[in-house]
Amino acid sequence: MSITSEIKELHAELPEGVRLVAVSKFHPVEAVAEAYAAGQRLFGESRVQELLQKIPLCPSDIQWHFIGHLQTNKVRQLIGKTALIESVDSERLLELIDRESERAGVVTRVLMQVHVAREETKFGFWPEELLDYFKARRFENLKATHICGVMGMASNTDDVERVRADFRAIADVFLAIRDDSELGLRGFDTISMGMSGDWPIAVEEGSNLVRVGTRIFGLRQY
Ligand SMILES: *Cc1c(COP(=O)(O)O)cnc(C)c1O
């Protein structure tokens, strides 16, 4: 299968209202160009350096999502370059993004990363921690950052029920925050879950943004 046919097939398979992020990390700009030509406009990268190298070599109407662990010393370079930072995994990082965004005179859109998977990643907010953050209304201190929703990953396992339970746990936190009218959040509407191996389950559990790399581009190249 080619990049073109995978993109077209995914666009046909995804239900209405579910957007596709083509995860192009570790693949060359030629691969991005082929996906772009097939109609893809949303791309995901997980390293700041790689993203900054690709941006000037790619069409300017691409929307870039940052999906990797963001080190605090890279924040300043990233601000203003993304349509969405999906992987805010600590309050410290969020505050830094906010400060740098204000300084640069831009508003940065972000998702809060929720940690539910057993072993996959040490990054992210535990569900209770995230609920507490919102209940304490600390988001009201943000000046130049818009929290648009949550992102999360399921355990890397063949156990489909385990994967489903992980996605459900992420969706539960998302809905608890979104549907809490006392919080009065606006534009909190994005739930990013699902990768090459598990996106259909993620969509069944309510995802409206899937991040697919390997299925589109093949095994990563460097
Ligand atoms: C690499 C990556 C993906 C894509 O994973 P595939 O299994 O290649 O589809 C999705 N989300 C995040 C956060 C990633 O780092």
C-alpha cells in the first residue's frame, strides 16, 4: 500500500467528525509531500528540532500538531509554530507555554495529556490530578493558552479489553470536565486517542482526533 492509498482509505474509514493527524515523525519531507498531495493537511511530530526543520520545507497550509514530550528548554522555539500542542503533561510546562505565548503575542492551543496506560509512558496527568486542576480553577490564570481538550494513549497490549478500558478512562475524564457546567469552559471539545493499531477502538470510545503514523508511512526510517 502507498502513502496515498492509506491516506485515502483512512479518510474514507473515519466517521464524520473524527480528524486524522498523520504522524510523520522520523519520515522525510517527501513522505509528508505525498500525504499532502493525497489531501492530508494535519500532521504530527514529536521532536521540536525535527518539526522546525520540516516546516520551511513543507506547504505553508499544513497544520502541525506537536505530540511528543516537550522539554521546557524547547518551549520558546516551538511557540507560534503549532496549530495544537497535544502533549501538555505537567502544570509547570503549561505555565511555561503560557508565559512564552504571552511574550510572543500569540495564543497557543493545547491538549492536556492524561496518563492511564500501565507501562507506556510516565508522562501526563493522572485523571484525578487533572480533575483537581480544573476544579481548583487554576486554568483561569492562563493568559495566552487555550486548553482545547485531552490526549491520551492506551496500554501497548493485544488485550483489546484492556485497551478499551484505557480509552474509556480517558474519555471519562474528558466528559467530566467538558460537561461540568460550573467550570464554564469554552471550546473544550477535542479528545485525541488512537494510533495505527488501536484507533478503531478509540473512535468507538469517543475519540475525535486520531494520530496515525506507521499505517500511513510504514516503519520509521531513522
Ligand atoms: C508515534 C506516535 C503516534 C503514532 O503511532 P503509530 O503507532 O505509528 O501510528 C501517535 N501518538 C503519539 C503520541 C506518538 O508518539
